[in-house]
Amino acid sequence: MLSLLSPTAEKWVAVSIFIATFAAVLWRRVPIHYLSLGAAALLVLLGIVPADVALFQDVNWDVLAIYFGYGVLAAALTESGVPALLAYRILLKTKKEKYALLLLSGVAAALSAFMPNPVVVLALAPLAIEMADRMESPLFLYLICPALASNAVTTVSMVADPPALILAASTGMRFLDFYWFKGRPGLGTLSVIAVAVALLTLLVQLRRMNKKVALPAEKIEVSYGASLLFVLSVLALALIPTRHPGIIGLILGVASILLVRHRWRAVLREFDIRSMLFLAGIFVVVGSLDKVGAIMDFSTWIKTIGASSSLATFVLLVWISVGFSSFVDNVPYTVLMIPTCKYLAQMLGMSPYPFYYGMLVGTGIGGNITPVGATANVLACGILEKRGQKVELAKYLKISIPFTFAAVLAGQLLLQLFWL
């Protein structure tokens, strides 16, 4: 399809559609999957994004397939009784509700250092729901806090998030380089400290959740088929070399349906297809910004305003990355910012690694600020809305802003101390 607009007009229209879409998503008065799919369709109709590019390049089918697989598995896990047993044992080990929820968030962070954070959110959702039900507490915190924690560890390991993998591939870094590199503590080591600081903010936020955890002794019947599928799927994602990990997600989804074949219709009804459709549309919207050069313009702007000193440029990269990733996917941003960081370092006659690291901390953790800035948060909000609970932006920001700023600021100061 030929474009109906000039290149300049395309850029302005794409940026306008992007801003309008995310404003409407944050307003949350219209189902968000309608908004993203509608925006994607409009971009295709206007010729800004060709239909084949939207379908086969912009939409990340591997992500959607993995989401499908683990979404169905989450329903199978709920039925297995394992989340109920884990919730019971976690609550037995804690005396107050706030510590139980902090422990759940810590588990989410630990798992997400080596697994995709959307996978962790989906896998822990049945456990979070079970714990909230047992404590007779609102589900909001039980889903949002682990989601924030899972997204905060995006720089803890080389495999924690796609931007970390992109950096490693671009620079030749190896797995252990994230912990000790060029005679200094690496990005992963410093990120562990930053995440610990962020988790402390949760403890402050949860300080009034002082319900005593007092549970009667009970025996919970469980089956371990779904848990075995979960372990096998994680091993497959970690160990099997494949360009299309979505295949593993599809196999997992089909296997989960077969596992609960006696109630497969009910399981599929529980699956949150709305969040998956939202992500599909957002991939196209963000891809349009890349296509029209808007993200590259943003990178060029950074070059013009931040190259006066290494410290000023470093801080600018960190916090602009936070703001940018609060609304858009961090993968295309990371791809474009790596050469920008290298160029800035050459101008200042220094190593590019402080800029790489600062940019990665900002874009990795910054997505936590808004409900749509990271896939993990989108999924957590989707689960809440599917259960009839509206996600209020002000309520979300009250938790996310202190958490995110604490993690990013701690990471920034540690990087300044060891790398600048």
C-alpha cells in the first residue's frame, strides 16, 4: 500500500497517534485492546505502516506465543492446587501480611533475573490470587507489587530482559561480565543492590498491612503435572537454542490444554486474550515511530543537549530513558541508543560502558512507572480487570513512582561511583 502522506506528515501523524493512544490507555475508559488495535489499523490504512510489515515485522509473535502458553499454564496451575499449597506455606513462615507480600515480591524478582518477567507474573498470578483470598485482602497489591519487582531486575543478568541480551550481543559481553567486568563490579552486581533498595520502598508502602497470619492446620491436595510443565518450559527456554522461542510457548499452551482436557473450555475462558491483543497493537504503534524516524530524532536530540560533560550526559541518558520507556517498548529504543551511547563516548573521549549501563538501567526499570510501560505490568493489570477490578492510575502511581525512582537512583549513583 502506498503512503497517503509525505514523510514529514507521516512522522507527525505517527507521533500524534502514539500520544493519543497512550493517553487514552492511561485514562482507561475504553478497553485498551480496542485502542491499540484501532491505532494499529489506522496506521496501516494511512499507509504509514504496510500491512505485511505490521504483521510479520512489528508484531513480535514469539512474545505473544509465550504469553499464550504461560497464560493457559497459569490456569492449569491454579487447578493443580500447587499455588494454594505454596501460599499456605509462605503465609505459615510469616507473622504479618506485609512480610508475606514482600516475600512474594522477592520471589518474583529472583525468578525474573533468569526468566522473562511476563512469564513470572503469569506463573505467580495464581499464587498471588490465592494469598489475597486467604488474607481477605484486595488483590491489587498482590499482583502489582510482584509485577514491579519482576521488572526491576531487567539488568541483573544477561538473560533477564531483551535489552540486556541486545547489549551483550552488541558488545561481546559474556554472562559473567554482568557481575565483574574490566576490574570493576559489573552492571548485574550493582543492579542487585538497586533492586534491594527498591524492595525496601515496598516495605514502607505496605507498613499498614499488619494483619496477623494465623492459619489452621490443613491438608491441601495437589497434582504436579502443571508444575512439571512449568519447569520443563523454563529449561527449554534457557537451554534450547532457537530463533523462535514462541514455538516453546505454543507447545506449552497445547500441552496445558491437554493436561486439563476435561475442562479446557473453562480454562480458555479464563485466559486473558485482551492483554495479548493490546500488546499486538502496541507493537505496531511503536514500530511506526521507528519507521518514520521519530526515535532516531529523539536520539539526535540527546546528542545536542547532553554532550557537555560525561556526568551530565550520563545522568541525562538515565532519566530520559526512564521517561521514554514509561510509554514505549524498550527493545527498539535500546537498539537505537547503543550506537548513540558509543558516539557520545567518542565525543567525550571515554569508555561507552557507563553510558550503555545508565541507558539500560533507565529503560529497563523505567517501564515500571506506568501500567503500560512494561509487559509484566500490562499483564498484572489485565488480570485485575478480568476479575472485575478497575486499575486506578493514581493508586498505581502511588506504588510505582517511589519504587522506580529508588531503584533507578540507586543504580545511577552506584554506576557513577564505580564507572565514571
